[in-house]
Amino acid sequence: MGEREMNHTKGKHLVPGKGRGKKGLMALLIVLALVVGGYCGLCAYAGASGKLPPRTAVAGLELGGMDRRQARELLLEWLPQRVGSIQVDFLCEGERYTVPGSDFTIDMDTLERELDGLCAGPFFTRGAEFVSLMLGGGDKVVPISLTERPEAVRRAQEEKGNVDGQSSWRETESALILTKGRTGRTVDEAGLMARLEDRARHLINDTTPTSYPDIVAQVSQRPPEPLDFERIHEQVYTVAQTAYFDAETLEIVPSITGRDFDIATAQAAMEQCGEGQTCALPLTLTQPEVTTAELREKLFRDVLGEAVTKVTGTSVRIGNIRHAASLVNGKILLAGEEFSFNQACSPYTVDNGYGKATAYVGGLSKDTVAGGICQMSSTLYWASLKANLETVERYAHAYYPSYIKGGLDATVYGDYGESGSLDFRFKNNTEHPVKLEAYMDGSRYLHVLIHGTDTTGIHGEPYSTNMVVTKQAQVIYEAKEDVPQGTTQKDPERTAYNATTIDTYQKLVDRDGNVVDEYKLYTSKYAVRNAVVWFNPADLALWNIDPNTGLKLPDPTPGPEGPAVTDPAVTGPTTTDPTGPAVTPQPPVQETPVLPEESNAPVLPPQAGETQAVQPTPDIPLPVEPTQPPESTPIGDQRVPILTPSMLGDPVPPADT
């Protein structure tokens, strides 16, 4: 058979031991699979619990079984007390110095990362950590350090070292002052602080009483150390910054002078300087474009534009205008910024300080919250034209205003950003900030001033001209059941306005009064509104009213005998119209347009330069016309009366907001 013995079993050749080897290998693989599977399960368990493994501790404080939040809260409360309870002593030439525990800083971030690794670290390391902690326990070290030089170390250096041995530097407005130290005694601060940190870690983390050898500070003779000019340059180098006005803080941000020096030049100067000597290195200074003093002298020094209007009407209307003025007052626009009246003054609600006063609602004059504020927006618009600022958005009123010259008004409607709202906006197209001033004086004159910096000497003198009445208002009589017979009542929501067009121009004038430019801005169109007088239906013949047109017939029927019938719904004297019903005069109604029935698209004037202040001219009330029979105009076969203010009981046209 040769060298290998063969067993003959039923004709098969068997190799001795081969079957037993396969079984052993299979058993080994099974055991390994069980061990690996068990370890993986342990890793999964350690991570899934979300809690620190048993026997986890920090400086002897048991944290096992706590979740990370609980452990962190406990450590934040316990560690400062633990660190504060220690002190670290050191000797310097036989004198003892003490560093209190409060001088040391705890690195909580590093400690939390270590604890997080026990719960949510890499998958295959969790199991090993878990087993290690179970078998031998795990006490994590509190990481602490000295982030600043302790007072005890500073005193040791001062008392045992040579103060003159350290080189120093200081900075003046124009130079870097360098002083070279002397060869002398100095304390090795870096080595001392490293040993202090190591001793503090032992005192905090060692849970069994231990005696430690004294820490001895090393004092040696050494030449002055060179200054770190790279670090000095980082502290000295400054970029020049111009002064500017901060719109949020409403303060001037001071200018900064640029400062710099050449590092190589400074090093060479220090090398040539003898021990204990001082040398000066001039700094390179860069002046800002605008200094703080220059900006303060320029800022808001000029009145670019001013406008004044007389405020009349009810106390609520006056209060609304005064409140809107307070919201505008003090607003500051940087160069290029826009001002929105609705953004500054809305929401137009009672909660925002407004009351109800007359305003236009669907062509009627009704009490509306914030009635009257259009006088504020119009006066501001007039001032902005005088300041020659760029108009971005402006709308004329539905009806001709009385408190300001037609064509110089600016109506507003709706809250800021609201769909369908009308706004007045203008842009600060000057090179400097402008500030708005708005107030009402004791005589109820509304003042608006625009302060800025006049660099051109050009100001605006806007004016309106070519006023044309395109349609006369009429008196329309309407039947109303609750009007007592024999009397009439005026509808307070429908007073008369003639349809009018008027052209507005801008004239630009320099400091010497020379006109440098003049151009047309736009044509404003104001709608007509008829006055309405109510009468009892039974008095149709009495007042000689045409039932189809609501107008008086040309041959009025004489009224009833006896004294003139007064209107019980109104107070005050009553006048008798010889051709019609009694009409009671009323004071002018101050009206605020809310949304004009016929809105005109905004006409934007072109950009122009800045202006000087122009002395405003207060509004002058129109004279009251004497009561007299009205003139008439032919309409078909009839002659229809043309209205005058005295006929309607209004001494002047009613004012808009």
C-alpha cells in the first residue's frame, strides 16, 4: 500500500480523521455566529435603550440608567459645586500661592460628547463600551482647563520675576510705541499653568484621598522674548469707515480712521532698539470719506420744503389729522428710500387711534373711521413738491378740495398693502437722509416740513392754474315720507360739487430766484355731485317740483300763507327761497374721500433735484356770497337754477380729507 495505510470498507477508501475535521469546523462557525450575533444584539440593545449603561460615572457621580437629558441636568448642577470646592497650591521661591477652583473652566461640550457616545456612538463600539462598564465600571474624567492667567500666577510673576524683563507695546493715535525688555528673572507661566490644570483634574476626578507633591514654579534668567508682531498687527489693523446715519437706531454711526503698519519694519525697529529702550513706529493712517463731524454738520441742516394748511371741522376730524401727523413726524428716509403714507399711518381703525369723521363712501359723505387724514397726506404732498422730491404714487380726490389748492391734493384709501387701496408715496432722491416733521399748532394750522441737506440750491414752487368748471351742480328734490309737510330737509350726505378741471405745474427755482425749469405735472379732474333736498310727497305741488326730474318747474306755485316753515331736523336760522322750499344753511362739511367713484390714474412728476425751503402761504377762506335769486340756465323748455354756495347753505365748498 505504500506509505499511507488505507482501510477497505465495503469497497470504499477512507482517509483517517477527515470526517471529524469537518464537524469541528462547523461547530466553530456556529459558535462564532452565535458570538457575533450576540454582540450585535448587545450593540443594538445599548443603543436602543437611550440610557447610559450601568456603572457609568463622572468624577464619582453615578449616572448609570439615566437618559442624556437627566444626566446633563444633574451634571450642570453638581459639577460647578465640585470644581468650586477645590484649590490648587504652588510654590514660587518658597512662597505659597493658591489658585481657587473658580479659576478653572469646565469643558461641558467634550464631556457630553463622551456620554453621548455610550448611548449613540458607532454601532460596533457600543457593545464593547457596555461590557467594559459592566465588568470594571467607567468613571469619566471631567475635562477642565485654565482659559485665562490666574491672579495667583500674575502675582507670582510680579513678585518673583523681573517686570522689566518683558518687552511691551502700546498704541497712540499716530504711532506704535515699542519698549524692549531687559534680561532678567521670569516665571515659566506656560509650564506652571499646565501643571496646575493636571493637578486640578486629579483633585476633581480622584475619588480616593491622595497626597500630591508640591507644584514648584520655575524662575529663571532669560533674555526678553520677542514681540509677536503678527498678533499685534491683527489688533492694530483697522479699515477706514465713513460715518453714516443708521435709520433703525436713528443715530450717527461714527467714522473710523484706517490704521496699519509694516510688520517687517516693526521687527527691524525692535532689533535696533537696546534693552530697556523705547522706540516709536509711525502708523499709516487712512482718513474716511466722511467723518463724524462732517456728517453731523450736514445732517438735516436745511428745510427742503414746507407746507401749511388750516384745519377745520369737528373735534374728531381735527383729532384724526393730529394723530396722523404724529405718526408721520420723525420719519427718516435714507437716500433712495421711499415713504408710504399708508404704511406709516394705517391701519385706519379705532384701535390705532382714529375716530369717525365725514368721508366719501360710494359718492356719499358719511362718518367713517379716520375721516380727515387726507388733509395730512395732501399737505405732505405739497411739501414734497416744494422739496422737489420724486413722486411715486398720487391720486386726486373725487371732488374739488377746499383746504388746499386743487391739483395739489393727494387722497389715500385703504390700509397698507390692501387690495384696491390708494396710497401717497414719494422717494428721497437726494444724496442724504431726509427727516419729516409734522405737527398742528394751537391755531389749528397743520405744518409739514422736510429736513435734509441742500446741495443744489434748487427748490420747487408748484402751482395750479386754468381752472375750468365743466359741469354745474344742481339742486335735486327727492320725496321722503318722514319729512313733515310744509318743510324741507337737506341731505347731509349729498352736498354740491361742481365738476372741475385744473392744470398743475412745477417751477424749479435756484437760490437767486432764477427759474431753471418749468413743466406741467398733470391735469386733475374733479367730479360733479348734485345737492339733494328732501320734501314730503304730499308737498309736490306746494314746492312746484317736477316728479320726473326732481327739479323745480319754471313757474313755482306760491307757498302757503303765514311765516316760513322751518326744518325741524336742523338747527339754526332758516332762509326762504323765493322760488322754492325753505333751505337751512349749514356749516361746511369736512369730507374725506374713501374711494372716488371716478378714480384718475396717478400722474407722476419727473425726477428733479433737491430744494430749499419756501415760506408757505396759509389757505385763505373764500368769501361768503350774499343770498340772492340764483341765475338760471336753459335745459330743454325749462330754466334750471345754477347753484351758488349761499343757496346750498355752505359759505365755502366742503373740504375733503
